[in-house]
Amino acid sequence: MKWFKYVVWDVAVTLYILVSVLVKQNLMFLLLMIYTIVMLIARIAAMSGAKTTKLKRTQQQAPEWFFHVLYAVNVAALIWGGRFVLAVLWAGIWGLAFYTQKKLSRSV
């Protein structure tokens, strides 16, 4: 589990999503919406290939399934909490991450 130190931020975001679904504060929702949009833009940029080298290094540190589990928990928690717009955006982030990973797998 040496790779865990590389995914601490991802785990923290998932925990934040879980807490925001339980607490349902507007400020938490706003911060999560901003972060989600930034993540979506970052994933779209990663698809363009501009950050492929850095992404490749990061993705090799942790198993692929770990990120899929985190994204699944994020989407499920947001659906359960009634944050459907965020759930759709996180499903999009998940899909883009999957596509980018497949693109990187083919290029290696």
C-alpha cells in the first residue's frame, strides 16, 4: 500500500462528499460544485494529451480499480443525497477518467 500516499487527496474528496451529503450545508455544496467543475475541466484537458506524461506517472502509483471504487462511491452518495446534478457531473468525470486510462494503456 505504498501507493496510498498518492491518493490521499482523492480519499479526502470522497470523505468530503460523504459528509456534505449527510450535513447538506449550502457552503459545502458550493465548494463541491466548484471543485467538481475544476475536476471536469482537468479531465477534459487530460484527454487532450497535454498532461499525459504527468497523468501516466500518477496513475501507475495506484491500482486502476481504486479510482473506480472512489468514483462509484462519489456518484452513489450524491444520488442518495439527492444531488443529481453533481452525480451526473461526477459520472462524467468517472467516464473521462476511464477513457483517459484506456487511452494511456494503448499508448504504453
